[in-house]
Amino acid sequence: MFFKTIDFSKYSSIKVGQPTEVLMIEKGDTIPKDRYLIGGANNLLISHSPPPLMILSKDFASIEEKDNILTIGTAMPTGRIVSYAKKHNIAGFEFCSKLPGTLGGMLAMNAGVKSYEIFNILHSVEIDGKWIKKTEIAHGYRFAKLGGIATAAKFKRINGFDQALFNELLALRSNQPHDPSAGSAFKNPEGDHAGRLIEAVGLKGFRKGDMTWSEVHANFLVNLGDGTFEDAKYLIDLAKQKVLEAFNIELKEEIKIL
Ligand SMILES: Cc1cc2nc3c(=O)[nH]c(=O)nc-3n(C[C@H](O)[C@H](O)[C@H](O)COP(=O)(O)OP(=O)(O)OC[C@H]3O[C@@H](n4cnc5c(N)ncnc54)[C@H](O)[C@@H]3O)c2cc1C
């Protein structure tokens, strides 16, 4: 293992943060227990004093196929998983297109689009060196209790990449903001949409510094250039407060604030 400086103002999808020392974990290393693991930083908001961080090296970015089982390392970027699935005619990963991040981030967030979620197609996960079946892991909407660091996951091969589904889900992305963001800031509360609530309390397009609730999709916090952690945190807290006052609904962050 070794340290690498990552500039989060460039690396994170929302382009907030500063150069920070991150411990790079290589295959065979004992993974420290006192550091926070990041993936592609597509769902993170980094403060000025984040906890000690670590990241899995490209040693964990592999795809192997044997006996109709795919074993994928968790540092593998989602885009490369979709390309592999398309090239080898495998079904199930179509929704991962334009869902930025790594397999590890997807597993930890149970990331998904509409009714398609990574846990639907998952077989088992290697956590802290042990293979654990999906049925033994508590999971739900944008949540999975991995209880440790996932280094690889297995999926049963299903033949038939679904190009029509791929196109359909890709089209959904056209309604998404193009400015830097960390995806949805809040989880959708049961039976409602965080975006609708943010819009209803008048915050769609509301700006603080260079950070704003997107005009395109109100649940996306977007960085118009020099948005800061403070601007983002202010807008998150404001939305929570206003939605609580107006609807008595407690919005829960999907974005991880470090
Ligand atoms: C433009 C845009 C669109 C998006 N659209 C969607 C969408 O449609 N659906 C959706 O679900 N999400 C969406 N997201 C959010 C994001 O893409 C997902 O949450 C993604 O899975 C994050 O992956 P990551 O590797 O970047 O994880 P990070 O943001 O780096 O980390 C997220 C969490 O995963 C944990 N983690 C990462 N790797 C591991 C591991 N190996 N073991 C254990 N824990 C780990 C981290 O500790 C952290 O808690 C979007 C984001 C953006 C910027």
C-alpha cells in the first residue's frame, strides 16, 4: 500500500474538495479498519477535514468469467462493466450505463435506476476476505449493509444483452443535469420524490455561491464552477428544514458527507 494525493476538486463528480492524501490498497494488503473507503467519489461531498481515506487500486479492477459465473473486482468502473456485458452478450447490467462509479460504490449504495438495482442481479460479495451470499446482506432502496470492504462480487451469467432496455434507460439520462453533481442529493421518501418536495418549497434553481439546486432536476445539487463544501451543506440543510416545515417529511441524504 502507498499514499497518493487525490485532488477532490477534480476527482469527485461534484468537483468539491482539496488535494488529500489517500491510502492506495493493493492486492494482498491488510485493509485498515480505521479509514473510510472511497470508490469513484460520485456520491460524495468532501469537507475540509474528511476522515482518513483509502481507495482500492486497479488490482481490484478485474472481470473474470468461469462456469457461467462472472467475478468482478469492486474497483471496476461501471462503464467498463456495461461494455463487457454488451460485448459478451450478457443481460442484467444495462442499467449501469451512465450510472457513474465503481462496482464497490454500486454495491454499498445498492445503486439503481427505476426497478433495476445491483442487488437484483448480485449472487455474492467478497467482504473482508469472505464470500457472503446476497440473501445474508440486509439491503433496500439505495442501501446495503455490507458491514465491511467489498473486494469482489459474483453474478450468474444471463445471456442476452438487452439493447432496447439499454437505449430506454439511456434516454432517461437526457433529463439529468450536465453540470457537475453527486447524483441525487436525497433519497426519495416513501411514496414521494425528493425533487418534487424541493421544488414545492421553492428551492428549484435556488443558488448559494456557485452551488445550486438544479433547474433541470431539483434533487441534483450542481456546481456551476467554484461551488464550495459550505455552499453545498447550506443548501442541503436548507432543503431539509423547509421540507420538514412544509410537509413534516424528514429528507435523508443519499449523498455521503465526509
Ligand atoms: C450524474 C450522476 C448520476 C447518477 N445517477 C445515479 C442513478 O441513477 N442511480 C444511483 O443509484 N446512483 C446514481 N448516482 C450516484 C452514484 O453514481 C452511485 O452512488 C455510485 O454507485 C457511486 O459509486 P462510486 O464508486 O463513485 O462510490 P463513492 O461515491 O466513492 O462511494 C459511495 C459509498 O460507497 C462506499 N464504497 C465504495 N466502494 C466500496 C467498497 N468496495 N466496499 C464497501 N463500500 C464501498 C463508500 O464508502 C461510500 O459510502 C449518480 C451520480 C452522478 C454524479
